[in-house]
Amino acid sequence: MAFHNKNVVSHFQLKMWVRVSQDFNFARVMKKIVQIITDSPCADLKKLLQEKLHGKRFLLILDDVCSCDNRDWVKFFKFLRGGGNGSKIVVTTRNKSVASTMGTIPTYNLQSLSDEDCHELLLKWAGHEKVGKQHGFIQSSGLNHELEDVGDEYLNQLCSIFFLEKIEQHGNLLNTCRMPEIVHDLAVLMANEECSSTANYGSGSISEKVKHVPFRDSNCSREEEVTKSLFELVNLRTIFLSFQGVGANDTGFVDRCISNFKYLHVLDLSNSCFQVLPHSIGNLKHLRFLDLSGNANIDTLPNAICKLYHLETLRIWYCIKIRELPKNIGNLISLRHLYLTTQQSCLPEKEIQRLTSLQSFCITGCGNLTSFPEGMQLLVALRTVMISACPNLTCLPSTMKNLAKLENLEISNCLNLNLTEWEDFRGLRRLQ
């Protein structure tokens, strides 16, 4: 706001804002400044910079400087001395040593906002004018927008204020984002009370405030000392139990976890090696996310899994021994994302077509699969279909073309799949 203030605009002939963030690099910062003040290509950046600044009163903001070598700063500063009288350079940093290296006047320490002001500011950015209104993780706008669309809007808003930065989009349609260092530090600080790693368990009891636990012990020899504190956390919401390389005896431990944590929303059992998923899984009435991917030993899923009426994501990718899906899988009426590997030659049509909330349907490594259910046209919310490593799949049901929301179709390593009828399908945004 100060940078764009009308008095500031009228006072300076040139205004430049350069976000440094990383280590102060003389050449890189100079290149950014030149890009701001001219579009003319020039091999000699130093000469061009001196020409453009000569005699002009300028304002230069060097924002979020993490570190700075004194020699680089002295070298850079001499190229700015040709500016007109009244030129100003403002450096923002979180490092006192940077301030003392670059500063010529006493440092101005910016004080924190109060907790109340921070809360009010956050609510306003989230679209709520009244502080008392309470925006959960994601709330539907009431305009028939899917939660995923609302979440994507949230993500774009966070990127627009540099809270996050999108850096790439993978083939599986997932965005990868990066946090600025200051945001990451804040996230770690704020999550510290509710998140805990099993690596810390040997040091004593766990706070009762902990809601999210990654359990990544490679052996169960520490089970007694670990679980003594772990099983007191009856209000856990998220647990990651990755037992890669451990044998089938861990089924009892998994059963105890499932039985003890009644309020779980997220349960990640990926890359584990137990042979039987306990029937008690059906008691997790609040579960939204279940990941069994990469379990090479499990061959059957209990039908009790079909009691998870609030389950939104089910991942059973790369479970190469699973013979068939649970017979009542159609009961998962809230399921939005299904990732599966199965030995079945045909998927249960009547059950699949009941999954009317399904938005993404992704299969891989189904070596015996020969066809998709004809009832796929009933999956009216379906937006993404991904198929890979299904060598015996020969065709897709033509009725899938009637899916008005289908936007993304990705197919790989399906050598016998005939897609000639899909050449004129224009509803897709992405075909790969």
C-alpha cells in the first residue's frame, strides 16, 4: 500500500519492487531490476542499469532478503549511486545480520499484529466479513459447486497472495505447491501441538492435543514403549501406519489401532505387509480417507469396509493379490475417488454404477480385466478416468461419452485397447 501510495508515486521517477527470497545474488537481482525498467535486450546489464538510473530519483524495494554477503552488496550498491538526490532503497528481511550488513540507518523492527487482528485479516481474505462466522476446511458455496472446485478456488487464492506457489502439474492431475520459507515455519509452529512423530515417543508421553500421527517404525520391537502413549490418544484424526518390510504378525497391532481410534478421518496403511485387514475397520464411521496401496500380501478386503458410508477416498492400488472387490462396495455412497488393482476380469457392474458420487476412477495393474461396466454412464459426477497396465482391456463402453462432466482421460500401457470411437469426443479437456 505504501509502494502504491499516490504521494510516493508522484515523488519518485522510478519505482522497483524485487522479491529476493533466496540468497542475495548480485547478477540475479540486477537482472530483475533491468527487467522491470526496460524491455530492451542488452548484454551489458551493468551499463544499462547505470544509464536508466542516472539522475533519476528512484525507489527500490528489496523484499525478503534471506542472507547477503557484504562483498556482493558493496559491488551492487555502487551501481545505484548514480541515481538522483532523494533516491531510497528499502530492504525487508527476517535476519538481523542482513539488516546490519545492508543498512545505513537504524533498523526498523516491524511489530507483530495482535492475535485478534490476525484472525480478522485471515477471515477477510477467506471471504468472511464478520469475525464471528465459523469457513471448516472447505465449505460449499451452495451453487452446485463440487467441494474439489471450491478447494481449487481456495488454492488459487492462497497462491494469489503468495501464501503458496504452484510449481508443477503432474500427469495424474495433481498440483504440486511450494510454501515460502516463512509460511513453512509458521505451518510447523502452528501444527506442532496437533502433530507428532513416533520418533519423539521415546522421550516421554504425548500431549493429549495431538490429533495427527505418522507411525513409521520399521520394526515392532519398540511396540510396548511406543503404544503406551499412542493408545492414550483416543481422539486421533489422522494416523499413518507404514510398516514396510514387516511380516504378517502386525495384523494384531493394526487391529488394535483400528479398534482404539474411533474418530479417525484419515488412515494410511500404504506399503504395509499384513495379510488380513481386520473386520473392525467397519467401525470407523468417521473415516474419509483409506489407503491400502502397495500391500503385496493382502488378498481379500472384508465386506465390513462397505459400512464406511462417509468414506470419500479409497486407495487399493498395487495390491496385486486382491482377487475381487467387496461384494457390497456400492454401499460407499460418499466415495469420490477410487484407485484400485484387482485380479477380476470384470468389475461388478451393479455395484460400480451405484457409486454416483464418484469423481475420479483410476485403475492400474489389472492384468485380467477385459472390459469396463456398461453402467458407467450412471456415474454422472465422474470427471477423471485413469487406466494403466491393463493389457487385456480391449474397449471402453461407448456410453461413457454421455458423461457430461468427464474432462480427463489418461491411458497408458493398455496395448489392446481400441479407442477409435473416442476420436470425435470433444468433451474432454485433457486426453493423454
